[in-house]
Amino acid sequence: MTTSSYQVTGMTCGHCVNAVSSELQGLDGVQDVTVDLNAHGASTVTVTSAAPVQREQVVAALDEAGDYHLLDV
Amino acid sequence: MTTSSYQVTGMTCGHCVNAVSSELQGLDGVQDVTVDLNAHGASTVTVTSAAPVQREQVVAALDEAGDYHLLDV
């Protein structure tokens, strides 16, 4: 099992949390997604998956969910 | 036809705009709802209806849509 955390910008409310979580849940092998919402900055999104998730897949899922972007850290 | 504007707090993004708009659209006689989103303060919500909408109905619709509140102006 792999757990990765991402810094995601553009999330402002619970609706955004739901949109992002459900797109990430849809990725292959993802078991769990948690979001620590920081409405005024970057939110921490933690993804637990059977195998490591590719960064491009996360970027694509965020784009599908809305105007959310991955911070380079 | 009656057009009323309200100052609503708690809206931060397009999802909130959709939630509030669709609840207000559901009120009897409402023809149109427009929202001018101010993510960091009170957003202006304009409701056009066949007959005047009661303030309590607006308050109830906002509550139904989420944690949105009418400012007393």
C-alpha cells in the first residue's frame, strides 16, 4: 500500500473537496482519499493506493474535477 | 414580475453558486436567479419572480443549499 500527499490549489469549500475526492477515488487502485482543506491556500490531499499513482494521473484527475492545480513541492 | 437582490455570505466557488441557484430556482414563481460571486465576502444574488418572494423562503432555500446566510441590509 502506498500513501502520497499532494498540495492542491483552488479548493475553497466542501463541494470542491467532494469533486476532487471523487475524481481521485476513480483512479485505478486508489483505496482512500483524504483532504485537509485550506480555503485560502494549498490544501493537502492524501491518496492511499495499492500501487504508486503517477503524478500525471493526479494532475489529470484534478483537471477533470475542476480548476484545481498541483503545486510543485 | 419582481426582481430582488440579496447579499449572501458563505459562497466561495462555482459549486456554491450552483447549489444556491438551484435551490432558489425551486421556489414558487421564480423565473431567474443570477449570482455575482464575491468569494471573500457577501455575494449578490438576484431573483426574478412572478410575485414577490418572502424573505423567509429565501432564508430557507439558502439553508437547504448549504451554510449560506442572508445579510441584513
